[in-house]
Amino acid sequence: MTRPGPWIVFSFWVLLAQIFLLSQIEVGGYLSPYLYPLILVLAPANFNRLGLVAISAVIGLGIDLHEGSGGLHLMASSLLAYVRPWILNGIVPRAAEEQLSFAPQDLGLGKWTTLVLLTMGIHHLWLFVWASHGTHILSLVLGRSILNLLVSAALSTAVAWFIPKSQVG
């Protein structure tokens, strides 16, 4: 999304879906799909980093208050917002200058998959390492992170596929 207006509307609907639908899904205490990092992934490329970190902290805090997770989502989403410009620069180097959209139709499936797996991988790994209070059960943390990453990435791709192709450029 290249403009803040549609991104804000999209963010509102994603947060409602996360809070009222997806946070009710938990398979054996192991699988919890998270769609809300997609808000940060699809933020306009020229968005101010500090502003995005502040927005991500508020989003993470909201999820934490809803789930009672004590700041885990705040930390993970803030980290994601902080490293996002470097990830974008590596995958889509001229995104900010050219006002590129990050929908899968605009990027292509290869770049989209790389973007989603990297961003959500960082988010999920950070979230689940802190949720397990360390890496003492590394295989469980990695297994949970990878499983949740795959489900969240597939869900994000399915949702993002309905974003109309950009008319910019």
C-alpha cells in the first residue's frame, strides 16, 4: 500500500480479525496464527521509521492487553518495525523512491514470499524465544516458530492477494 489512508483502513480490519477471530484459535497451545504483523509489512515504504516503531508498539501493546502476554507482542512488533527498512532495502531497494506497493501482485510471488518469511520470521522467532523464557528448549522454540511462521505467512499471502494491484508507476 502506497498511501496511508487505505493502509489505516486495512490495519483496522486486520486488527479486528486478529482480536476477535484469530486470537481465539489455538491448537494445543502450540499454533497461534498472527496476522497483525502484516500491517507493518504493508506500511508505505516511505513511512518514518520512528513513527512506524511507535505505531507498532501501540499495536503490540493492544495485542498484549488482549492476550495478557506481558509485552511480548510489543517487543516483537517494535523489532519488526525497526528492522523493516533494512529488509525492504535488501528485497526491494528502490521501494521508497518509486512509491512501490508490497502486494504480492506488485512484487511477484518470489519477492513477496521472501519479504513475508523474513519479516514474520523475525517477529515470530523473537516472540517465541521470549515466550519460552530463553532458548533452553531450542527445538521446541524453533518448531513452534516455524509452524506459526508458515501458517501466518500463508494467511498473510491469502489476505494480501485481495489487495488490488497498484496503479502507481
